[in-house]
Amino acid sequence: MTARPPARSESPRRNEATRHAILDAALELVRETGHTRLTIEGIAARARVGKQTIYRWWPSKGAVLHEALVELDAADGHGAGDLPDSGDLRADLKSALRSAVAELTDPRRSEALRVLTAEAVLDPALAADYAAVLDRPGRNPIHRRLRRAQDSGQLAPGTDLAIITDLLRAPLRHRWLHGDTPLTTAFTDTVVDITLTGSGHPLPPTPPTPR
Amino acid sequence: MTARPPARSESPRRNEATRHAILDAALELVRETGHTRLTIEGIAARARVGKQTIYRWWPSKGAVLHEALVELDAADGHGAGDLPDSGDLRADLKSALRSAVAELTDPRRSEALRVLTAEAVLDPALAADYAAVLDRPGRNPIHRRLRRAQDSGQLAPGTDLAIITDLLRAPLRHRWLHGDTPLTTAFTDTVVDITLTGSGHPLPPTPPTPR
Amino acid sequence: MTARPPARSESPRRNEATRHAILDAALELVRETGHTRLTIEGIAARARVGKQTIYRWWPSKGAVLHEALVELDAADGHGAGDLPDSGDLRADLKSALRSAVAELTDPRRSEALRVLTAEAVLDPALAADYAAVLDRPGRNPIHRRLRRAQDSGQLAPGTDLAIITDLLRAPLRHRWLHGDTPLTTAFTDTVVDITLTGSGHPLPPTPPTPR
Amino acid sequence: MTARPPARSESPRRNEATRHAILDAALELVRETGHTRLTIEGIAARARVGKQTIYRWWPSKGAVLHEALVELDAADGHGAGDLPDSGDLRADLKSALRSAVAELTDPRRSEALRVLTAEAVLDPALAADYAAVLDRPGRNPIHRRLRRAQDSGQLAPGTDLAIITDLLRAPLRHRWLHGDTPLTTAFTDTVVDITLTGSGHPLPPTPPTPR
DNA sequence: CGGTAACCGAGACGGTACGTCCGGTCTTGAT
DNA sequence: ATCAAGACCGGACGTACCGTCTCGGTTACCG
């Protein structure tokens, strides 16, 4: 994580109300008008704030969006917590992917996430923040859940868990970003089934009839 | 494909040399200076062409980049042809993914592809072109190769091949777009192995030491 | 004169209507709101013109004001012509100074001239334009009239006419710029009388009762 | 004098060292960088002072400059005293104008005076201060010297001494403000000679070769 | 084979947003 | 209460590009 968007309370002089007004304005604007109208000037005007106040605390509008989404996650309790461990790895992962779909489809987040993702592709500094913070609730919990399963012998011991994680996450993100088909639970469930089966995780005694 | 950028030779009056100068200028600029400096005005200046000439034939700079990449593929023979069918599905797919890695890391293409991908995320018209043309040499050949394998009983009959395709392609694109780790053949080979195994394709008698 | 404000028709591409709209807007704005509101952005908005169009043709807002005043003079016929020569030097100069007072107090010009003068004090490039063009209808005609008088023996032959010119012009400009007293004909007439008498020009037989 | 900038020692709480640091910083800045960089923020930073401290005591940066110049005059002994009266009016005035030239040319003062003069042209409140304080050592001493001469019959009795004063001062200020020619003693001496002669003051028996 | 219609290089134009600078006000904490 | 420090709202700066528009000039087709 780059040090540029200072965590709250890093400066005792910073006005918290102003900070929130900016983040809210950014989310509102991107939701209402899409990326074309998302402008530093527009955010400043909507938040009734001087432009300099934005430039003082964030290096780019992507960084504003990023912090706004982190804030939104925190407010919703989408913390960095671990996935629940019911003992059934397959079910736990399917549930995690369904949650991910819900987040990507949440109308408060969807457009902001698209814009942020697009900017992160072109801005390495932003990509670093993105990976460190936004990826956390996705990648790390899944990764940790897989590790627990591997430790208890439910996955082949030599398997690279980072690859499994990507096999689970990437198809979802890819369809969301580039596809035109709606994200269904049938899709995510199948992704989990194929990936786990291919990784040596036994199918449940009663198959879930994937089709 | 949107109807707006007329295919070549649609107009007999169009100057082919000018068209090439523009596509070349776009590729050079994006390679030299990255996305920040990629500008319609910059392309026009570099190509020694009037701005109007660009606006006459392309609806956006993403479309220019798109056509430039298609042209580059054509020149390199990366046509829309089918994957080779050696009879060994696993080997054929591994080979296909290695080719994909080569294309994504080709210095002539890499930055242009990143920029184009980012723009396509935010521009639905561009995304349609992107899916129709750039996806073809990736998605369709793999999809068709899978279909042949399924038809000959090498894959479980009910499996959704579009999902398999995404399980093969998305992890690669995802790491390339958002990751910081280099793309290795170990990675793509493992992706193929897990996906095929999970889809009911038998492992070869002598395992290629996937460990 | 610096070459920066290109004379009209220097570029065949320049839009004359736009040029006039800018000059008019500048004069209107400075007259209505004074120097505080005279802003490149304000001129552009009032003239319904892009800012770049102003920056393209003028180096500073002082230069715009300058050209606007020159244009106004041309429209009013305040050309670079010579002073009338009635044979009576004293009367001719008194008349010239009365005209100068009329120009300085003309409500269309007054505020613009003040602003332009203030800017010229701090901007040498602008001062050069100012001296070359705006001074011409003041300095040179007076200077030339004095030269004719000196040639015909009405002034002491060794006298430095540039100093006489300044003795005639400077008190007027000085009171206009810095004073709070209204400019009267009694004032300008006395200036002419003292200066000419001090320069060896004979008083008329019947004194003009300066007080 | 406007009421806004309280005179020194008006408030017992005012820090004299701070006040001097501000005045010095203003003079240094205007001398080093000219008017473009003369900024309230710049003065505050250079003086290591908060901006509010400047706004608390002065209404504009022109007022700061004004006070700085007054202070400089006081330090140099350029008080508001009378001109010396040698009995020779002509010589006394020539000497006074030479002093004025020295002040306008003094590198410590020159740029500050130009900036202050330009601001005073556009700011009536500042102009009032300027006339009351900076003019005093110029206008009033000359005016009083002329009055003494008129009282002793050395000048025509009905002459308006304010006009004479302007005839003496204005050409100098005008050339300094707007001209590009250096200020010479030949120039100021000639101004005095013509003005006094034109005002009825007899030439000395041995003419000072004005040619 | 000469007219005319499109293309083309060039770049002015009305706009929008950029990122910076500074003005003037307000707040905080230390003296 | 004054002061250094500096956040804050606001507004103008001068620049960069956008997408549209004219301007001449040069093809290349077509009647």
C-alpha cells in the first residue's frame, strides 16, 4: 500500500466531515452519471469543497473512489474477517463467491468498482492500493480458508493455493468486467466444483447435480 | 462490432497509407509514453494527419487502438484459425495458453492491450468490438477445441464449455491485468491441469509431475 | 512595439467577429465591474469564447485592453494625425490638452485606461506597446507641433522638445492617475502657459487672464 | 489615511519584532522577484509568520509595502522636514529633484515603489495613504518652499502653487513610471528652469547654460 | 477530360477539466 | 490575546485535449 492516501486521524488537523462529504460525493456522482462525469471538479462542487482539499489528501480520483469503497465496506461490516468454516469447503467457497457476486452487483458499488478497476489497470500506484485493501476481503479469506483445508488434508498437499484462488476469483471478475451475461449462482457453483475437483478435493457423497 | 468504424476498403476513396500511418502512430505512442500521452491530437501529429481524418474513420481512440492490434495480429498471422488438434487436449490447451502469454507480454502489444482493455471496461461499444474481434482468436478456438473433445467423450457431456473456457482464460488475463507476478508456464499449465481434471478429463497415464 | 498582438489580418484564419467580441467584452467588463473582476475567464465567458482563443492571440489581459482601446480610438477617428496648426502655438496646445482631458474622462475609456496604465507600470512588454501606440496620439503630435514652432523661431532653438512635451503631458496624466481633484481647463491652460513662457515663447499681447 | 491599518504601538500587544520581519520580508521579496511573486503567503513564509498576523494589521499587500517604505525613509532620515532654504529658489528646487531621483533610483526602493504606485492607481484607499504619507516628503516640502518664495515676491503672486508643484514633480514621476530613458540631472534641472521662468521667477544673472 | 465531390493537412474555435496558486477566513495549540 | 501553522472554500490561472468547424489543396470518379 502506498502511503499517499493517509489513514484517518493521521493528521489531527484534517476535517472528518469534509472527508466524508468528498467520499459521498464521489460515490453519488459515479452512480448517477457514470465515469464520464466523474471529475475532481465535479466531486468538489458536489461536496461543496475546494479542489485543493481533494488534491491535498488524495493523489487521484481513483484513490478517492478507492477510499470511498473501503469506507462503504467498513460501514457494511464487509471487514477483513475470515470466511466461515463449516467444515464443508465446497459449500463455504460457493457461499463466498455468491457474496462476491452480491458485492459486484450492489448498485451502490457496481459502477464505482468498474471505474476503479479500469483506473487501476493503468495506474500502478492505484493498483497497489487496490490489491492491498480491496483484494483483502476477497483473496485473503479465500486463501486462508483453502490453507486450512489443505492443512487438514482436504486438498492435495503440493497444490499452489494462489492458483486455486485465482481459478475461483478470476472467472467471476472477468465476466463481470468484460462479459455481457448476468452472473448466476449456477456459474459460480460450477466454477467452485470444477476447481475443487480438479484440485483433488473429493466430491460430496450425493453429487449436487451441477446440471 | 459496432457499425461506426467502416471496415477497410468500404470506401474506395480512403487513403490506405494514411490509415496505416495513424495505426502505426497510435501503437508507437502508446508504447513510448503510455496511456497518459495517448491522445487523438498526439496521434494526428505523429502521423502527420489532420484530426478530422481520425474522427472521420474511428469513433474513439480505443477503436484506433483496437484496429491497430487487429492489424498487427493479421500481419503476424495470428488469425482466427483453429487450435491444432494433436489428439492430446491437455497439451493443446497448454500450448494455446502459452501462446496467449506470449501475446500479452509481447512488448509491441502489451501496453496497447492494457489501454484498450481499460477503455473497453468503461465503453460498451468498444467492449462489443473487443469481444467480437479480439476475443475470437482466444475464446472461439479454445471453445471449439473443447467442443471437439466433448464430442469425442473426453469431457463430461453436460459440462458448460463457456465456463471451462473462462476457467482457462480468466486467471491468465486477471494476473496480467491486476497482478504483479510474472506469467509463467507453470502457472498456465497448472490452470489447464486443474480445470481439465475437474471437468472429467482423465490425467495422462504418466503424470507430467504437476508438483 | 512587440510583435505579440498580431495586427489584424495577419492570419487569414483568424475570426474577426470573435476578435471583436473579445475586445468589446473586455471594455464592457472593465467599465461595469472595475479591475477586480477583469479576468481572462470573465472576458471569455462574456464574449462566449474559449479561453484558449484569448491566449492564442494576446499575451495578457493588458494586451487585450490595449488593443480594445486602440480599436476604440480608430473607430472614433482619434488617429495618429497631426495637431491642427493655426499658427498660434499656445492655442493649439491648449486645445490638444483639452482633447486629452476629454479622452481621459471619457466614461468608455477611463477605467480601461487606468487598468492598462497600472499594468503597463509592472509589465515592460506591455509598456512598450503602450508607448508605441497609445502614446502616439499624445506624444508625437505634440512633439511635431513643437518642432514646427521651433523651426519657425517661436521657441528657443536649443530647447529639448522631449522635455517640453513631458512638461505639457505629465502633470495632466499625474493628476488623472493619482490625484483626487477634477481636471479643469484652468489647470491645463496654466500648464501650457507656464511651460511655453518658460521655454521662450512670447506671451500674446492680450494676456489670457490665467487667474 | 484609511483607518484600517492601525499605526504602530496602537495596540500594546503587537509584537514589534514580528512587524519588522514582515516589512523586511516584503521589501526583500519585491526586490528579488518583482511584483509577480509578491504574495501575502510569500511574505508570511519569508517572515516566518502566520498569514493571519499580516491580515490582522494590514488591509492589503500594498499597505504592507507602503509601511515598509515609510519605515525605510524614517531609518534613512528622509523625514517630512522642510527643504533647505538657501535663498536661491532655483538651486533649492534642483537639489530637491535630484534627491527625488536618488530615491526613485535607490535599488532598495525602486521596485517596491513601482509596485506600490501601480496598486495605488487601482485602489483608492491605498491611494489616500500614499498621498498622505509618501507624498508628504515630496509635495509638501516643495509646496512650502514655493510659498515662501511667493511670499517674498520671487514668484508671480496669483500663481497656483499646486500647479507649479505638479509641473516640477510630474515629469519626473512620469518618466520614471512609463519611460525608458534614464533620469538625468540635465532633465530635472531643465524642468526646474522652464517651470520657474514660466512662473515669473527671474533667471540668475549668469545663466547656468541650460543648453 | 473536365467538373465536382470526397478526402486530406492544418488548425481555429467553443468548451471542459486539469492541477496549481493565492486570497481571505477559520481553527488549533503553544507562548 | 497574540502568534505560527496550516486546513479550508473559493476562484482565477494558464495548459491540454476534446470534438466540431472551416479553409485551401489534391485526388479520383464519372458524366
